[in-house]
Amino acid sequence: MKIVSPGVAVRETPSDLRRSRLARLVCAVIVAGWAVTALLGALLGTGASRNAYLLAAVGAATGVTWATKRWTGQPDRSLQVLLLAATLQACAAAIAFDRGIIAAWPFAIGLAVLAGFVGRSRVEVAWQAGALAAGQLLAGVLGPDRAANADTVALVMAGAIMAIALGECIVRERHAIAGDQRALAIDAHRLHERLEASVSADPQRFAVLTMDVHGMDTPTISALGEALAEQLRGGDLVARSSGDHVSVVADTDAAGASALARRIEHAMLQYTRDEIGQMNAAIGIAMYPADGRTPDELLASADAALAEVRAAAAAAMRQTAGAPASAQAPAAH
């Protein structure tokens, strides 16, 4: 939570929290990297000058200053720029303290691990790790008074950086997939429990509304669930019924279900995400008991109704695209 005025708390989005935590971790690695590099340089007797230790103090102070910056509300690009700046500092640490590119290894390794978290895709991770590896190679080649094998050691270090960063990215992706599967299983179980309880109670009617979330990432689906929950009453339930669908169980009749669908559609038109822009809702509705008397039958009926809605929308779009320009309706804004 973040406080925007006395007594008013606003919930931070998952992306804000992730960005803020990663930014402060990068800053912590900068401070610790300079401190450890200077300490190892002194213990290894690399002959670093007083200017090198002054540079380490300035670098650590810079990391502390960056850590105080407000990282919520910043774009993901800011994290990449921060990591690039940290890469330049790691390169400077290697040049200032290392004759064999050894004392600064912990600094570079720490940034390599974080590169796997900062990048949202393997391409971004490879780009960040490549910049870090190139910096180590430049330090090994351009630094003054280098040991004879400094360039070879730097080459090994560059390969290790790439392997660590990409390996971290793969582990993170697999962990996210496993977490999504666990969350999906829990949601599907809750949904079936609720439907079974409603069927067992044998009410006069209730509705199941299903939306398509194919292609959305987990943070977007979570935020979508919160947006949908604002349109529901206390006894209603919203949960993922499958990897591609989010379903709503509402105690209402057919007219109420249609009204709820319109409210959801309107809410989705007002709801945008930076990653995918404005979202439109296609909703399939199934009513108990007319469209099914078991949870599976109701969900299947709602999925079938959703497929019909999507097919009708696609046919209308094709018809509009094939009509003369003068006959087309003006675009909505």
C-alpha cells in the first residue's frame, strides 16, 4: 500500500511492487558490489590507488541515492536503464581494482542474477546480460596494468554471466508457469465447489457468465478479476474456470444476467492495461436449470454461448469490412 494523502491508502499494482523491489535490489547490489570489490582488492593486493577507493565510495553513495528514488509509477524501461548504469559501474570497478578481473566477480555475478529478473522476455535478458558481459570484456582488455591472462579470464567471466542470466530467466519462467497452474487449479476447484453447492441447494435460478482471457498474462488476469469483482454483489463469485476462461457465478435471473453482462462490458471498455491497451469483453451466459443441472454442464453451456458470441462478432466484422466505405458506420472513439 502507498499513502497518497493523510488517511488515504491506494493499493499498488503487482507491476509497481515488482518494479520497486527489483530497483532497490539493483541498488543494493551496486552498494554491496563496490564494497566487496574494494575489500577483495585490498586483500588480494591488486595495488589499487587511492583514487580507486574514492571511486568505490562515490559508486556506493550513488547506489544509496538511487535506492531512495520513487520507483513505483515508473515504466519497466527505467529498470533496464538502472541495470545498464549498474553494468557501467561494475565495469569501472573491474578496471579500478582488478589486474586479473577477479575481485569484481561478485559484483558482476550479482547483476547477472538480477538481469534474469529484470527482463520480461529472454530477448531482454540476453540484451542485458550481453551488455554486462561486454563490459567485463572491455575491462579485461582496456584496463591498465592487467595480468597476462586477464583477457582470457574476462572471456570466461562473460560466458558465465550469459549462462547465469539466461538460466535465471528460464528458472523464473518455469516457476511462474508452476504458480499459474497451482492458482488455476485452486480457482477451478473453488468454482466447482460453488456450483455444486448452488446445485445442491436447488435454487430457482442462478447464472454462469464466462469471458475469454486467452493471451493475457497472469498480472493482467488478476487485475481483470479485481475489475470484475467491483461489478458483483457480495454473494457472487469470479474465478478462472480454465486456462483461457474466467467465469462468474451470480444469483440472478436471465434479465439480471444480461444486465450484469452489460455492466461488465462497460467496465472493460473503461479498463486498460499498458501491455495490451483497451480490452473488449465477449461474454457467454448459461442459466440454471435451463442450460444445465451440473457444474460441468453449466460451464460447457457458458463456453458454447461464448463461442457463439465470438463467431457472431467475427461475422459482423467481416461483413463490415466487405461493405462499401460509405455504408460503414463511423468508428467509435
